[in-house]
Amino acid sequence: MKATEKLQTLDAADDHEYIDAVDRRIIVATQSGLPLVPRPYDAVAAEVGISPAEVKRRMQAMLDRGIIRRIAAVPNHYRLGYQANGMTVWDVPDDRISDLGKMVGMLDFVSHCYHRPRHLPGWPYNLFAMVHAASRDEVMQHVEHISKLLGKHDRGHDVLYSSRILKKTGMRLKD
């Protein structure tokens, strides 16, 4: 093995970073959400036993490394008046899905947009976009907007409406 190959092998092994005990305590303290207090990072810091600046630094490092995906507010759209929620599904050309998905995902009424595999012959859709609105009529107006945005690349679409609310949670670490 050449020296450069050894370096590349070592560099690849360095990609597998793990969390230490302090990072784990931060995750456990925040996995159900940041405390609803005026200074949430101070509260986490007090619980974990480090400074608020260190909490922020470590959380940013975990974001950068992909250990945690995001730090964001997660509003309850039902309580905000968005009672009609439709998962729109689109058949678009595979070679354009990245660009088209970015365009659709930027719309203010789309909460998330992603690529999923087709399951032919019965399921031709490969682009999914969750649309929130106050009514089904408004959802359909948004669907028309997306269809016009996609133009000739909209080779077919459908809307799947939510019938009930399921609790959404990510993985949880134990203390």
C-alpha cells in the first residue's frame, strides 16, 4: 500500500465521529425540544453542567457533522388554522427532479418536498410535496400553482389528504 493510500484510508476512518458524554447529555436534554423559557440554552447549560456558549458550540458542531439534523421551531399547523393537508405526488422526469424539487420546496405553502422511488406500474410518482392550507379548495389552488410551475415536466399528479394526525417523533436516546 502506498503512503497516499494509507492517508486516504485514515481520512475515511475519521469520517466516523462519535459523540462524547457531554454531547449525549445535550441530546437527551433537547430531544423533546428546547425548554420554553426566555433563555433556553442557559437552561440546557445548567442541566448539562457547561456554559451556554459551550452548548451552542457543541450543538453547531453536531449539526455540522450531521449528528443532529436541525434546530427549528415545529409549529402545530392544525392549531394555526391549516386544517387541509395534502401530500401532493408528482411524476416528473428523473433527470430534472433535483431542480424541480428545489423549486417546489421553496414555495411558502410547501412544508417539505422530497424524492421517492417510483413503484411501477401502479405508482408513477417520484416527487412528493406536503401542502398545507385552510381548506381543500385552497390545497387544490396550490396544486394548480405547482402544476404551472412544473409546466411540461408535470406528467401527472395526485393529492393524498391526511385523515388523522399521527405523533411524529425522531429517535430518542435514554438517559
